[in-house]
Amino acid sequence: MSKITVLRPSVDEPQASPFVLAERNELPQRPVIGLVANGKPLAAELLDVLVDELRARIRREVLIERIAKPSAGLTLSAGEADNMAARAHVIITGVGD
């Protein structure tokens, strides 16, 4: 007859090191939200829904800056990224499926 050995480690899980959230600046009264649609179907529509949710949570009107990539396989140019970073207080983009 075969014997089955079950191994059960009794090592305690290591404690997670404490962390501190990065400091955030207060959003202005009318923040600019940058949207980068990644070129996939319905990406722009999904970003619009996220903006609507954020607008409701912060209870403020927002301005929207948009960039639409022609394809998910292409990256933003350094100039496009720099321009968006200079104009927007918050940037939302899709980075995967």
C-alpha cells in the first residue's frame, strides 16, 4: 500500500513593512483631468465613466484634456506626455487589458 505524506509548514507569515502614502497636493476648485484613451474599443467611453464618478466624489466641476492613441500598440511621444503632465492635475489612462 502507498503512503501519502502531507507537509504543512508552520512558519509564520513575515510582517509587512509599514508604508506611508505619498503626499498629495490639494486639488484646485476646478481641476483638470487628463484622459489617455489607449486605442482599444470603448476605452474613451470607460474613461468618461470614470471621470463622471470622480466628479461626483469630489463634488466639483472638472475640465477634461484628452489624448487618443491611434492604436494600443503605440506609445505616447515624450512631448505628448510632457504636455499632458503640465496641463493636468490628475491623469487617467488604461495600461492593459
